[in-house]
Amino acid sequence: MTHRRALFTAGLAGILLLAAGCTASPEPTPAGVTAQASAAAPAPTPDSRAELVAALQRSQGVSHRYAVRGDLPEKQKITGTGAFDPKARRFQSTIAVTGGKYPSAGSRIVIGTDSYVRPSDDKNWVHVDLKRVRRDDSFLRFDWVDPTGLKAFTSSITSAYRAGPNTYTGRFDPREGDARSFLPVGAPSIVSLGMPLSPFTITTDDRGWVTSIKVELAPSEGPKLTLTTTMSGHGKPLKIKAPAKAGEAADFYYDK
């Protein structure tokens, strides 16, 4: 297996897909949310965006685990698990894309400025020095500010309503995020171009931690795409260690 295949696949940047030309659907209103909420739930409260954004930012700011599942264009499916500790600067993920013409899978561990990638069909890890990665190599670079896409998703929210004690519904703009992919949260793999506002449902636990983010995308061609990310273990210690053995990335991946 070449260095390029190992880094390209395990970095999961090779999953970059296009979801464009989607049909719009009506903006939800408090009345619409009320119809979806249970009879025991309180009436939805308008203007809850600031409250939801605060919960998302709080959840992103502490260590947590996450899991991802959902649909991708061209009849593909995505599943994944990961862990992120922003203060200790540790990140770990395993992602698989199945179905379609280009299935792929791989794992990544990042500790500070050291990144380790491995495709699922290879036992060998490859070490990448992030301080030396070429500036134009989006496949290998790593963004500690927003490694899972949660920050970009949060900034894309245009409206939010309380649909229950622990539930928010609303709309987000998939075109936000500096034209880069941020869906599904935790395993960014879709570039959203020309898409309208799309619905989401977010749940929290009794302590206010975000536990689930579900979004829907409706392409004009093909079935609706549903993407769900669950989060758990907020603020708990994570055991993320570098692989015991790892080969070194080839010099051509780095700036001269």
C-alpha cells in the first residue's frame, strides 16, 4: 500500500461528496413544532437560537465521545465513532463508508501536532507531522478549532425552537461554513452546494449537554438523507494514545 493511499483513505478526506440541488421545505413555526411535541411537553418557545448555540458550544468545549450514522449521496451509508478532548488536544476517529462505487474506511489519531492515519485494510499506521504539512493539502491538515464540524454546524443555525424540555427543532443553512464540509457532524464528508435551509432536531440531557444532532437533507434527485450524531461522556477523561509503532509519511507531503 502506498503512502498516498494510506493517508488519503484513513484521513477520510477521500469521502468528499456532493449534495446539491435540493428542494426547499417550509420554515418551521412554533405552531408547527407544537403539533410535533407530545401533549405533556410545554409549548415551544420562539427565539431559542441563542440558548441552543450556548448548549452546543458548551458541549464542544469539553471532552466527549460521539457516534455517527446516516446516509450519503449515491446510496452510500456512513458510520463512525470518535472522541475529542479540546483541552488535552487529543482526537480519535474511525469512519466507514459502505455501498456505492467508492466504499472506504479508516482510523485517525491526533495528539497535538502529531497525526496518525491507517486504512482499515492495513495494520500499519503512518505518522504525519502536522507542523510540516503543505498548506494546500486539505487531506492531511487538521483543524483543532473545529475537528468534528460542530462549530461550523452551530454557526449555520438560522432558527431554533424548544419542542420539549430537552428537544430543539429548527433550520440550518448547509451552505455556511466557508464552503467546506461539516456534515455529518463528527465525520464531515458532504460538500453542500446550492442547498436550501434544512431541518434539524437536537436533544440534550437534564444537565444541558447535547446528546443528539439529527439533520435532514432533501436532494432534488434521490432519497432524503438523514444524518445523526450522538454525543456522550461529556467532561470525562479520555484514553487516547499514540500507536506503539508507526511509519513516517513521505517527504513530498511536506513543505520544502
